[in-house]
Amino acid sequence: MDTNLRQTIYETLSEVFETMYFTFLEPLFEVPSREEIVVADGYYEAVIEFQGEKSGRFCFYLPRKLARGITVNFLGVDAVDVNESQVLDTVRETANMAVGCLLGRIDPDGTMKLGLPKSQAASAFSADELLARPGLFLFNTEHGLLWVVYEGE
Amino acid sequence: MAFNILVADDSETMRAVVKKTVEMSGVPIGEFHEAANGKEAIAVLENNWIDVILSDINMPEMGGMELLQTVVANDDFKRIPLIFITTESSETRMEEAKRLGVAGYIKKPFVPETIKAILYEVLAKAYEHRMADMPPQGNDGGMDF
């Protein structure tokens, strides 16, 4: 993948998390070894596709703790007041905002159209499988590693 | 004196955040209505007096662009200013929205101050007589939440 595009993806995701969730992302420009990676207890997954001149999709894997944390910050409520439906909605909206914002930057003519995001509990999360993907982006957060995978042309 | 506001977004949490932001902006709110897509928004418009619409673009069933087209084409609704709050930020899309008659455009991610500023601007333009009695926009202690 083009270095400028990688940098734009890192910057866009960081901006979305900081602006909307007051959560700082530390991009890991080099993928750590499997032994160095701590896998969280559970993850939420969001997927969003785009179509047009180029087509593809982004998959986001957020540790449960991170997903709950950004939902609490987003809604400005206490952690006890956040339910599963709100967490899934926030995870979905995260994919929508991140990729929508990214397309606005890399496709100013609007040739690519964003699909509707989906989210669910990621019951089949596999760090080994994701580490083998060429379009992997990793970010350190205070609540564990955020995994983002780009699949496309 | 107060304004009736309609927020259309398929994300329930985003609607809640927009509602909170509008409440903290100082704009006097009468009724606050919500819709999960353009179709639901039209139903709200048919049954309620609405002063301003804040809408996403990328929604299921009926998106924001179609909603805007419906609003400007309807004699009963075309007086209502519509502001997009959206991730769709390509120049082409923004130009299209402008051509169709959108009153304002807020890109996600946004800071609360942006919603406040654009909402005031749009309301002032559309309802100058009602805005004259409102507190001035500016140093009001911030809107952090």
C-alpha cells in the first residue's frame, strides 16, 4: 500500500477518536511480533464497504473495554448507564465516521460511495489470522490494541 | 420563541450526542424530534411543526440527499432549513447539496462549537425576528461534556 495512503489512514483514525471520543491512538508503524501482543478478553467488530472507482472494505476490531470507553465518552454518561446496543451503535458509527472521513480526503471528487456499516461481537477474533493480513493497521490505546484491516484493490 | 428541531440519523447514539450538543448551545428548544432515516423524517414533518432539520446523508431506506430533495420540493416543508451532519465530505457531494438548497454542512468528526456556530448562523438567517431576543453567541463558558 502507498505510504501516503497509510499515513492518511493513521491520521484520519486518530482524528476521529480524539475529536469524538477524547481517546488517543498511538499508531504502531511496525507490526509487533505475536509474542509482544496482548489479546483482549473480547472484541467488537465493525465492517464498512465502499464502492466506485476503487472498491474495498475496512474491518475494525475494538477490545470490549475500548468500545465501552469510547461509548461512555461519546455520550457523556457514566459507564453504568451504557448498554450493549449503544456500544454496538458507537462501534458502527466509528467505522462510518473513520472511513467516510478518509474517503473525503482521498476521493475529493466523490467517485466512491460508502456503504452502511455493520457491527457485532467478534466471536471469531484471531490475532494470528489478522497479523498475516497485508492491510493491517494497529493502534495502541489506553484500553488495548485497536485492529483495523483494509481489504481492497 | 423556542425552536422545534428534527434530527435524522440512523445512529441512535449520534442522535443523542447531537441533541445534547444542541441543548448546550443555548438555542431555545421547544420540541425535539428524532428519525432514523429520511422516510421517518418525512413522517415527522407531516405531523409536526419543525423549524430546522439536522440530518445525516448516509442512512438506510431514504438517505439525506433524497430527504433534502423532498423537503425543497414540498410547499409545506421548503421553508425549513436543513443542515447536513455527515461524513460525506467530498467537494462533489457538498456542491450537489448546495445546489439542492442545503442550509449548512457540518462534517463528522465535529466539535460541539461547530454545530453551535452553524446552527446559530442558519437560524439567524431563517428566523431573524425570533433570534433577536436570544443571548449573543460566544463566551458562554464552553460546551464540554
